[in-house]
Amino acid sequence: MGVQVDGTFYDDYYFAPHFQQAGYTVGVFGKHLNGDNPNCPPPGVDVWLANGGGNYWSPQFAWATSGGTSQSVQFNNCSDLGGPCYSTTVIADTALNWLQRLNDTKTTHQEAPRKPFFAYVAFKAPHIQDGPGWPVPLPEKQYV
């Protein structure tokens, strides 16, 4: 049984609007609220790559930027890794690319300083649960 997540939760209790009001840019990457995720970024989130845990291999995520339309993206062709994409690598690479883009924003003494950022990064792996029906952890080849 999942937690009921409604507009009140996101408007009153979710962390991102509070960071946004303090001047932060916010990115959410990875496992988020298990199966109770909205398809679009919650209020205060500028970049959204999230799922409820999903598959280790060839993961599917909701992807959107603030004010944009969310799309479902499946990562299944990571040729540089020699096979299907691994969830932890997709999440890490996306978060690191976002941070790099933030860092690459040039500022001078005449421009406003860069905004502070908050990155929520949550991986499914390692993930071990007791009981029937829980997934068996499947590490990426380089971490076996």
C-alpha cells in the first residue's frame, strides 16, 4: 500500500519549493517515492529524471524540465558499456551532466552570480529486501 501523494503534499511538505524559494535550482534524479510518482516534475523541481525504482537493466524514467511536458524515456542502448544500460549508471551520468552544465555557466563580475543548487540523487542499487516477490540485486558487470 503506497503513500497518498496529492497536491497538498507537494505544496506544503515537499522539499523542492522551499529550496526554490531560497533561490536554489533543484534536480531530482533516480528512485523517488516508489510507485507514487507524478509524471511531471513536482513544484520547485527544475530537472526531473525519476521512477519508482524500475529495472536494473534498460530502465525507464519520467524525464522533464520545469514547465516542460514529461516524457517516458527508456535507456536500453549504452553501447559504450557494451550492452544494455544499467540504472545506477544512467542516474549518475544524468546528474553529473546536469552539474557540469551548471558549472559551465560563465559568470563575470557584471553578471549575477550562479544560483546555488540542490541535487537529489537516489539509486535503486544496492537494494535487497527480505520476503517473496522482492527483486534480486543485479550489479553492473564492473561492480560484481
